[in-house]
Amino acid sequence: MEKPTYKELLDAGVHFGHLKRKWNPKMQPYIFTEHKGIHIIDLNRTSESLERSANAMRQIAKSGRKIMFVATKKQARDIVQKAALSVGMPFVTERWLGGMMTNFATVRKSVKKMQTIDSRLNDPTNTSITKKERQMMGRERDRIEKILGGIANLNRLPAAVFLVDIGHEHLALQESKKLGLRTFAMVDTNCDPNTVDFAIPANDDASKSISVVTNYLIEAIREGLEERNKAGKEG
């Protein structure tokens, strides 16, 4: 697994921060300079943080635990969903429901409800459902699927979360910290990097930047899963 080169990070616009007047002073160690009123992120720090985060994620995946990917911003949704699905990790890309993790038992009930509707609708022997009931059940199922589909196979709380934009995903971050989960995040110049365990200083608004960071971390997870698989076969 090769870390993104300095040029790849540059080409993806990972270094572009926010306007100077919007900055969070706690991001000072990660800022290289200022250009035309915009803060420029130090890509050397980004590279170091990426490597540290990837190593930690690889170990979590190797241990068989889950990492939940959270990205409800429009420009991040598809990238993150596709990436998480490729390694079988849970994700939330529609909207974060308050209590999604702190009230996990209730969320599991909604997922079970969706699964029950599925089995009823797909049962060829069940002829008692009217066309109207079928439509209503289908709509209810789609509503739950849209919000909770990405965590349908999550039977217990994940070990960690990865967030794109901690300002936007403050509720998810709050719940994760309350439960003592390990937190990884792309942190732009307008946020406080000290609120997460593994802060990756990066542009969290551009899809190319989100893609290059997310896909590198996904490769680390893939490696961890392969190592686990290999160890299982040898054992």
C-alpha cells in the first residue's frame, strides 16, 4: 500500500484550507502559510497523519473490529459509501440520527423492522397483504434503508469512527467520544484537531481531497482484513 505522494496530495487540493478569518487557532501547527487570505495546510503534516491513521486502522481491521465511516456532506457521500462498502465497513451518508450510537439498541430495532418487512414482502406464500399495504410497507422499508442501510449488518458498536468534517458531523463525534470510541477525521483549518484521536489535516470540502484520503485509509483496512484472513487460514 503506497502512501499518496506529495504531488498527488497537491493535485487533489488537499492543501487548501479556509479563509484566514475562519480559522481555528488550534490548527496553527498544521498550517504552512497563507496565500491570498486562504490558509495553506502543511502537506508534510498531512502525510505523517495519514500514515499514523492508516497503521491504526489496519490494526483495528486485523483484530476483526469495525470502523464506521460518517460523511453526510453532499460532495463526500458517494465517495465514502463506495469506499466503505468495498471493505464491508458500516457507513452513514444520509443523515446522522441523534442517538444512533448512544441509543444503539433502539436503532437495532428499526433495522430489525426493515428486515421483517423484507421477509414479509419476499414471502411468496404470504398472499394476505393487499396492494395498498404492500406499497406502504415498501415505502417504510425504503425510508429506514435510506438512513440505516449502511449499518444494517452492524450487530454491536464499532471500535472506531472516521469522519469527514468534524464541524459538520459534530453529533457523531459527540456520541463517539461519549462511548470512548477511537476517532479518526479529516480536519480542515476551521476546526479543532484536538477533539479527535487521529486528526488528518486536509481540505474536507473538495471531492478529490476526500477521495485521496479516504481511499488510502480503505487500502490500509483492506490490508488488515487480508492479514486477519491469512492468520485465520494458517491457524
